[in-house]
Amino acid sequence: MREESLGLLQKARRALRAADVLLHSGDSEFATGRAYYAMLYTAEALLRERGLEYAKHAAVHSAYGMHFAKTALIDPKFHRWMLEAFSIRLTGDYDISASIEPDIALSTIEHAREFLDAAERFLGIGNS
């Protein structure tokens, strides 16, 4: 496994821990953002294993969809969940009147955790 991929997976785990802390402190908006980043880092790690690297979120979303979701190498639901989390993160980060409900944040965190676990299984590594 590439060192960069492993580093991204570790960063995804840290983002999930931060999301849990934020959610439990009552900050659903930022918890959702961290959960989205956990998904982004997970997708980037998978793409890096194929020698692919992108600088923009949309490029990661697209490439992940092409290489993993459309081919069903990993359950396509994770692609959909990542795109949904991105939309929620944008709302939470940029809409000052928006309120992200705790149940939405919790669901997003659970989706991110499931995606990361599936990616680690796909790559043949244990959960850290």
C-alpha cells in the first residue's frame, strides 16, 4: 500500500473522531463537515492506490464514481453518500441561517465510518 494512501486513511479516522467530538458537543454543522472530509480522504486513498490524484473535490467525486462506483468494485451507495455529505457540508459551512439536525449529522458520520471500513476491507487492511 502506498504511504500516501495509508496517510489519507489515517486522516479519515481522525476526521471521524473529530466529527464525533463535535456532534457530542452540540455542533452538528461542523460534525457533518468532518464526516464529509472523512469520506473525501477515503475516496482519495482508494484513487491513490490506482495512481490517481486530484486537487479538486469535484474531480475526486467524479473519478471515484468512474473507477469504483460505476464498476461496483465498492458498493455504489458510498459514492451517493459522499455527494450527499458534500451538499450538507456546503450548507453547513456557507448558509449562515442553516441548521443541520443532529440526526442528519449522526447519519452522515455513520455513513463515513461504513465507507472507511469498506475501503479498508477492499484494500486488505484492518480497521485502525
